[in-house]
Amino acid sequence: MNWGRLFLRILILVTATAAGEVIGVRLGVSVVGGLLGLSTVATLWALREEWRSRRLIDWLKRDSDAPSPALPGRWGDVAYHAEKALRARERELAAALADHAQFLQAFEATPNGVMLLDAAHHVVWCNRVAADHFGLDPDRDRLQLITNLVRQPLFVDYLLGGEHDEPLLMGSPHHQGSLSIVIRRYAADRLMVLLQDVSAREQADAMRREFVSHVSHEIRTPLTVLSGFVETLQALDLDRSERDRILGLMRQQSQRMQSLVSDLLVLARLEGSPRPPVDRWVDLDGLLSRIEAEVRSVSGGRHHIVFPPPTGLELAGQESELHSAIGNLVLNAVRYTPEGGEIRVEGGTNRDAHALIAVQDSGIGIAREHIPRLTQRFYRVDPSRSRETGGTGLGLAIVKHAIQRHGGELLIDSELGRGSRFSLRLPAARVRRVAPGGDTPALQSSAPLADAPVH
């Protein structure tokens, strides 16, 4: 307590009262004079306090960024503590707003849609992903009733039904595809709507189911044949020639299953292994020489097969995968080229220094409507002919995966009745020339090859 200030106030009060008493004595009303002096002091005191309080109130009403008024006495103390509390509250509010902004930024960064609804189902906030899924404008549609914006009955029933334990699967109202919608309650009466685009997942599930179905069918057919032959051998007393014929057919079906399993393992390895190295070089001439020996053995002299002269090239990548890609193309040419037909393999570089390995045959050819689907697993233009030639329906799928893993592409050009041309093109970064002497002539691509669709 400020005793000096208190003593000064008492002295002013006593002086005013004494002055009033003196004036009252002279007027003959001493008591009234004293009261008049006292009331005058009280009035002046009240006016001064009102003026100080008004300055403080005006400051509180105005911009709070201005400093508090410099007031004497207790009003100054009140102004100081009020400003201190106000600044502390402003800092707390700024921190809360910053946390809120970061919280919304985190929601905005998520790959899934997030929408916040109030108790009456008005849109409080939504991120860009949710707005895209529902076809909304995050700013314009704020505070709008969500059931007026998204009117699909499935969503409205799910929202209003109150049973949100299981997610809702529905078609996207704004894009093609499917959405998984989950609603969770927060802050007692508010709702958070979480949206996820599950189109890719559903497509993958469908492909998986189709793949399992194809594999089951492909394996079931030879197993059925083998089972029938086993029952025949057990039930009938066959002569040696008939028995040998049946055993030969059984061996053919078992080899077919072995080829299928082998191709499936190759596909699994291609999809699950790291990308091929860029610093491991494979001699293309040696690779083509080994493939030529295998193909001539399979052909058995029934075709005129031409392989290129030495290319002097090396390719960066995985030798086994390149062998599978090129070998499958040449073996397919053997399978689908009639006896006496020609199969020509070319190798070299084009004008852009890309490596090109092309396989041209004079076989039955392929109708153009089938070409875009040739690299799909188990797709066959003629299933009966494919089974007769021993194909599994996975060869071109293996070629596509193997060449794409090397940064390359498969080019297909064919015409029904006029043969086919399958080309592998690898980027220049995976090609180098090691042959001494002059340059190897570039492989000249025909116009149809340049315009061929990529698969």
C-alpha cells in the first residue's frame, strides 16, 4: 500500500471539509458548509475516476494492439494487468490457430478424402480430395447441407441411418470408379467423413480373381486328360503300341503343365524382383547365338531361320530376362509359322541409338483387333491352335514385363495372312558398342514398325 498517496487523499478531504466549515460559519450554516465541501470533493473524485475508467474502457473497445493508457493509481495497475492478460490470450490464440492450420494442412496432404460435418450435417471443411470425389467446391460449398450437395440415395441413407460400423462402397458421383466411405463421430455431435478411391484395389482384385480362374482352367484341362488316361491304363488291358501312345499323350500333358508352372514362376519373379542393373552388360551376340541353337532344335529344320550377323553390341540388364523376352518372341514365331516358312531375326541400333531386336515371320498373322490384347495373360487369338502348339498364353506377357523392366517397349505389327513383326526397343542408356573397327550398320525400321502400337 502507498501510504504517502493515502495520506495525501486524507489531507485533501480534511482541507476541503475545513474550508467548507469556514464558509459555513461566515454564512451562519456551519454544518451545511462542511457537507458542501465534502460533497464537492466527492464529486470531483468521482469525475476523475470516471475519466480514468472511460480511458481504460475506450482502450479495451479499440484496437487491442495499441498500448494500454498510462493511468495513475489503481487504474494504471488494472490497465497493466489487463494488457498483460490480453497479450497472453492473443499468444495462446495465435498458437491455437497455427495448430489448427497445421492440422488442416495435414488433412489436405493425405491422399484420401476428409470432410468435417457439424451436428446438422453442414459442411464445416473438406480437403481437395474429398471435394474432387464428391464434385464440390471447398470454399463455395462450405456450410452447405451435405445431403443437398451429394444426393446419391446410398450415401444419404448411410449418413442418416446412424449405423457407421461398416464402410459404404459406392460409385463415385463425379468420376468413374468406386469409393469406400467411412463416417466417424467426434466432439460429441460432429461427424468426420473419410473417403478412399478403391478403384485400383477393386481392379486388382478382379484381375487376381481372373488370373486364378485362368490358372485353374489351364491346369484343370491337362489334369483331366491325365486322370482319364490313368483310369484307362488301370481299367483296360492294352497292347504295347496303344499303351505307348497313351503314355506319350500323358507326357505331352505333363510337359504342358510344367511349361505353365515355369511361365508363372517367371512372371512372379519379374513382378517381385528389383529392377535390372544398369552396370551389368550382356553380350547380345552371345545371347542371340544361344537362342538360335534352341530355336533350331525346336524347329527341327521345318523353317528357314535367319539370325543377324554379329552386332558388336552389349545391353545393360539381366541376362535371364533378356533371354526370356527375345526367346519367347522367336519361339512364338516357330509355333505360328507353317512348315517351310521363314523366320528372320534382326539386331542392331536405330537412328536414335536405341537397341532394336526384331523377329519377322511369314506365319498366319494376327487380325488388328487382337493386337492390343496380345500381352494380356492367357489371351489367345485361337485357343485351340495355341494348345496344339504348346503355348501357355503367358509368353507375350513375360516379354512385355521383361522389356518394360529394362525401360524398353514391345512393338507389334501384324496383318492377317501376311505374317507378324515383333520388335523390342531398349533405351540408348542401356546400349553400348564394343566391336572393334567400323560402326555396325543401324537397323532400319520399316514405316509400319515406326507406327506400330506399343504394348
